Amino acid sequence: MQDRVCYFSNNDLSLGHYLEVAEKRIQEVAGGSIPTELEGIIELWHIKRMFENDCRLLRWTDAEFKKLKQFTYGYNAIIANFFNGLNPTKIKSEFELLEWTYKKTFWEIIDAYKLYRLIEPETLRSIISENINYLHSVLECKGVVEKFKTVIREELLNKVNSAHVILDKYVAKRDLHGREELYLPSNLSLDDKEQILLNYLKSDNPNLNYVRLITQIKDNKNQIRIDPKTRLLAERLEKKLNKELLSDPRTSTIHRSIGVQFIDEEGRPAIEHIINEKGNSTYTYSIPYIRNQKNIQHVVNCISLFKWLNNHCLLNLINKRIEVDSFESTLIKIGRDSYPAHFVFNNKNKLALYQMFAYTEVLRNRLNSSFEAEIKLFYEEYLNAQYGYPGLAISLPSSDDSTLNKCRVLCPELDFIVKQYTTFVEEDEIDIELISLLNPLKVEDGKSLLINKYYQITEGNNDIWKILWGLFGSDNSLLYHVKPFEDKNYRSLIDLLRHEKYVLYDNYHSFQKPHIDFLIEQKIIEVDEEGYLHIVSDAKIEV
């Protein structure tokens, strides 16, 4: 296949290159060189999609862009006429000659123009039975699925790996720009779906990732549900496969240690963080520093010492997309209803648990206090004295309670606190009788004295997605791979610019510079007089 145009999305890093090719191809077609083979016709579909989504090169003037776009208006007729002339008996041989991306587009065109007469049921069966990815492509086309629902249902039931389809549709967490919506035939019943999953669990080589997804299924009477026996089978198989994986000599394991210690020695800094040659971290905290603090500081240590929250009181102990390696996100399937506990998050969680355990021991043995007592004092007295917030008394668990009992006490108390603050915001006072009549309230639904409590990225705001997870904060862009820092283990352009002061704009290749220019235009980075790149606002990046 020659260098054919492929349109994936407006944020794809290949877009600039393919627009250059598209410009040349548009001029060829306008000059009368209309494609006579299937690949050339499908290429016109990709070009048409580009211009429908207003993709353009920066060097094009408005007039040039408008003229090129007008040339693509006639492509619908060219594509439809060509496909209508295809011989149904030769569809499979034509399909097999296509490159993978164009195989997927083939079904999009069939669906868009409703050219179902070109596809014989047995031809479709032959194609989708060969490769699970072909089946995926067909299932992204709603019209094709419903037209050939009998054949597709039979193939789903007969194919062991059809379980991947069921789990990808109902259970697996979707990536930001992941697969399109999958459509299942209307004649595929709930019992059919469970049977597909059972067949998979009993197959010779089930994948641990997908078995884990089965254990995470939440029953929905209209979509998917599984019997308790099926769920138990999946849970037992998950344990078995995980044990086999860890005992397999081919399995590579990474051993990391985290050390947390509190030292009672005068003159030590409040915190020291040392990373040894193996990459293992040790955090050392000063007991004299903590002993000399007041109550408010004992609580604020969660920010200043342990970094559980940042300076804006936003929680750091969360899974951040920017910290997830692309390889890891591809390798590990995560259920959409489960929390994405990736490698960096797990390390943060373990560190926080060690810090909490050790800090609790220091407060108890050296200060005759407890973290629970400090929190209670902070809420009931400090907030009132400092800000005039008339918080009611709260009941916190004993420091000696088990974790389970602590949770049993804390959950209703957190609900009580949210109700208190909500009534304070709305009524300017805390009315205990009113609180007793309120329904349970999630923390996220509590009111705030701030004009805007939360900000969310609006759907379709491609600039922010492009910055965070396309160019600046992702390891997919490779903008961090630039001379002379290629051998350093940076994960993103953010990572590079935070650690290196002398990243030259001119060291980027010509195909990378438009992406750098975009970040400069958005005032995310800047170029100084000597040509070095810098982050414009660290505070903005932190948010």
C-alpha cells in the first residue's frame, strides 16, 4: 500500500502528514485522475472526513482551505458509484487486499450508504470468523449488525473470544479516544451473553485481564447479568491464573521498597527524601519538629509533610492519567465501575498507609494524642475560633479500633459533616433539627461558599484534551524525546521541561514543531530569547 491518507481524529499526531498527502491527492482527482481501485476510493472517504471536521494545515489561507474543501463535496457520489459497481461474489477477495485501517473503513462505508445487498450472509460469516478484530469493526456499524443479526449472533455464540466483545461493551473502562460504540444484535439475549462468558471461563486459554473483568460485572436487567455460580467460577479462576502468572519463570517482576521513619533527633530537617541507586525511596521525618507544633499544624502535616493534599487542598492520593504509562494502560484492562489503580497510584497509596501508621504511633507515644483526636479538635474548635464556623460535635473512632470499625463510625459522621456545612452555606447557621430531616448527602453534592466548587472539561473541548493527553502530559507524543535528553527516562513533555532548563526549540524535527507551536500559541510553554523552552505557569500545570 502506498502512502494513503488515514484520518483517525483531529488530535492524532499523524494529521499534519496526512493533510499534506490529502492536498496532493485532491489536486490529482480535480485534474481528472479519479481512483479506479478500492483502496483509492476508501482514501477519498478519509479525505472527505478530514475536511468535514475542518482539519487544515497552518500554511493554508482561508481561501485555499475553502477551495480544497469544495473539491471534496463530490466525493460522496464517486464513492457510492464505485461501491455500487462491486461484485458481491468478489467482496471477500477485495476486502482481504485492504490494509487494516481501510478494512475498518470498508464497513463504515457499507453502513453509511446502506449497501447491504453487496454482502452475502456467508461472506460476512467467513470474514468475521477469521479475526476477532474484523468482528469488532463490524460491531461498530449499527445498521450492518441489525441487517445480519442472525449470522452475527451465531458467530458470537460459537467464538470463544466473543467474551472480549461483551466485556469491552459493558464492563471495560473506555479510553478517552478509544474504540467506537459496539452494537450487539437485538436477538442476542441475556442468557446468550452469559453463555458466551461461561464458554470463555471454561476455555483452554482465558486471559487474566478479561477474567478479572467478569468478576467486576454489575448486573443490569436490560444489558448483562450473571448467575452467582458464574461469578464464583470467575473469581476462583482469577486467583488460579494470577498464581500461575506469578510462578511462571517468564514473568518479570519489579521489586520496589518504600521506607518511612520518624527520628527523635534535634536539628534534623522536618522531612528528608532519599532515593538510592535502585530507585527505592526513604522518607525521614523529625519528631522534634512535630512535637513543637500546635493542633492545626498536626493536621496540616497531611499537606506540608505527607503531600496527601496539595496547597489548594486538592487530593493528591488519586490515580492521575498523566502518571499512567501508555504501555501499562494498554496492558491492563480496568472495569469502568472500578477504580483505576495503576502502578504510580499503588505506590502513593502504600506510602500514605505507611505514613499514617507511623504518624499515628508518634502522636500516641510521643504526644499522648491520636490523629482522630487532632481531627476532632481541628473541626470543633479551630475552625470556629479562626473562621467562625460553628461546627457541631462529631464522634470519631478510637485510635485502637480496627479499620473496619473506624469505617463504620466515620461514614455516618462524614455524612453528618456534609449536611452541617450545606445548611451553614444555605442558612448561615447549622440547624440540628433541619439536619435530622435531610436525606443522606454525598460529599460531592454538598454546597460550597465558593462560586464554583468544581470545574469539568466540557465534552468536545479538544484543545484541553489535546494539551493534557495528546501533547503535553502524554508519553504518546514523544515530544520529550529530543536531543540531548533522549536517554533520560522522562515520561512526558511536562516531565522534561520541569527537569531540564535547556531544551532547544530548534532541536525538534520539522514534523514536531507544529505541535510545539500549538502549545506556545495556547500559552502553555514559551521560547526565551536564546531559543529554550519553558513552562509559562507552574501553577496552571499543577491544576
